[in-house]
Amino acid sequence: MSIKSYILTLFCIINYTLVNAQNITIVPLADVRKDSIPVKMEHYTQATTTGAITKITSNIPTDRGRTGLTQIWNTANSDQGNLTVNYPTGYGYVVGTTTYSNATLHANAWWALGTSTYNSYSSSASAPNVPTIHFTSVNNSNTDNNMSWAGTETYYDTSVNDTVFRIRYEGSYIYHVTGINTKIDLYFFKSDWTKCYVVLRTYLADGSNIEQIGLSNGSSWLASKINGFASGECYELTSSATIAQWVNQGTKYTDTTGYVSFSNPNTLQYRFTMTSPNYQIDTLESQKYFMSKILQPDSVIGFDYYCLDLSNNDTITNKDLLLFYSGVNNNSLPVGTFFNNIEYNNIVNSTTSKKSTYQATSIRTIQNLNPYVTQSHTIYMPVITKPPKNYKPVNTLD
């Protein structure tokens, strides 16, 4: 048998099939144990934004009317009136991971966060098409509100034990009805920028049965309530967010057959990290391996460079053997390094070193794996200074 039919190192083959699970099997090609190899699995979760609407029945801010307010609007029964309002320093509103420092107050009973040019009678989860607080808006052309007066103030409210920014909205429950018959307060809290109170001081139903209080993200509702409101009621609108991140699913250790499995019920993008154990040193065995390659330099091939070139100069000499002895004295050898299938195929029969192209590492993360695209993988692990078994094709391994 040709000397090139030897792999020159230990290989561990990690096979896994992933649909709703990741199944990993490690098959050594040398005389080492298959068990106790740690594999850590992580799943990638996307950023999400959620909201909630809650009816508040106690500790509702007292109705102060126009006391303390600075007038910002005074045009009687304006059908499409709107203006930009800046939050005072120390206030804002957060939706998802975005903090808003201003909003558009609209006659049709919405507070559109950030920059919005939308100006129409109808409103919905996607109208305006920016995150929006709706406070009894409607999605029709017959019963949309009008606005006559608005004002703002900041003060400490003892009912909520916080300093608040209040926006007062006064108008009519139907655009063509004159006078003021609707009064609504919006409250933003200095200590919690994810919370807003909508307090219906004076409320008249318009008969449409589609009045809505809620929080939208500009395309869908994060939280909403349709119809069934009354004067004196208070509704809290909150938002929360999770960031996109890799979530650790835990570390498992291969069993005596080299097998380990992780579930993936949500079919999430995933990655896994393998860490090589420290294998027992067999000095005589490794000495023979070193000497065979030092005395027969033409036989050096593929993973020999990874296993024996301890001086990282792309040759195997007595200097590497001396470094091996030093490692034995320091009990620092051997460990494994990991390579994927493409790397393996480019290394295994190479007559020159591939170490500058494919870095060796004893802790390897296989990144950004798509369960809908990648169904199986093979990972190889040569172990430093360990002589190999006879090479066999992967599918013929015992």
C-alpha cells in the first residue's frame, strides 16, 4: 500500500442531518475515544417588537383640564389639522429599538411618531405608515374627528409617582360636528419611555363601532382595542423588543458511539462549536510518526503538516521533534483541529502545506447554517502528533 494512502493523523467525522434537529456523529479514524467531545449549539433569533394595551382602573392621573398647559393648537373644528410636537428633554417614546423624540398630532386622533406626511381621514395599522398611537381614530370617511384645541405641559403627577409629559387634545367626535365634545389626554412618563396612557376625559361614540385605541408599527397592530369606550377610561399602551441574537441551546457531549443530537423545532438558523479534548500522549507512537516523515520527506502529505509541523515553517524536521518533546514535558499535546468537507478535500492529498490557507484551531464554530439549505455536513478533526489509521473512504468506515 502506498504511503500516500495514509491520512497521517486522527480524523473525526461529524455528520449531521438537520430539518427539525441537528444530529451529530463523530467517527474517529484513529485509536481515540469517541465520547466526551463537547458540542455547543446556538440558534439565531430575529429581533421582534411586541405591544400591549391594558385598561387601567386605579391611579389614573387627575383631570387638570387646561391648567398648566401651553397652547399649541387653536383652530376651531379643523378637519385635517396637524402639527409636529417635540418631546421635552428627558422624554421620548420607544417602539422596538427606536426612540422617538417627536411626533405628529393629528385632528383624526392619532399621534404619529417621528416624521410623517400622512394626512387623510382614514387611519389603520398601516395609516399612518409609521409607528403610531391611535386614540379613538377611525378608518372611514364619515366619522373621523376634528381638532379645535391642543396644549402640552410637564409636571409631577402624584397618582403615578412620576414626572409626566401631557398632551391635551380637544375636538369633536365627527368631523362635521362643531364645538368641543371630545377631550383626551396622552401621558408619557419620564421613568419609562415604553409606556403611554390614553385617558378619555370626555368621549362620545360616533356610531361607527370602529373607533380604535392602539399602537401600530406602521404596518400592523402591536396592540389595539376596537369600540366599547367610555368617558373616564384609561388605557395603557406599551411596547417591548427583543434584539437579534444567538441563543445558546446548551452543550452536549458525544456518547460512546460518537453521537449527539439537538432539537430545532422552529427550524432556526444555527451554528455549533466543537472543542477538542486533550488526548493522552503516547510518546513512542508519536516518535515513530515523526521519524518516518523526517527520514522520508517525500512522503509528507496533506494533514502531516498540521500534525507534525509544530514550528510552522511548512517542513517537518528535528526541530519539530524537539518541540514535541517540550510539549510532552509540559503535558500540552495533543489536541485536535477542525475542518469542513471542502477544506478537507483540498488538504488531504496536497503535497504542499495548506496551513496558511486553512487555519488550524482546536475550537471551531461552524457558522450561519441555514436548515432549509444545508441538510448534512462532514467535519474532520486531525489531532496533533497522533498517527493515523489506514485511510478509508468516509462511507466505508467501521
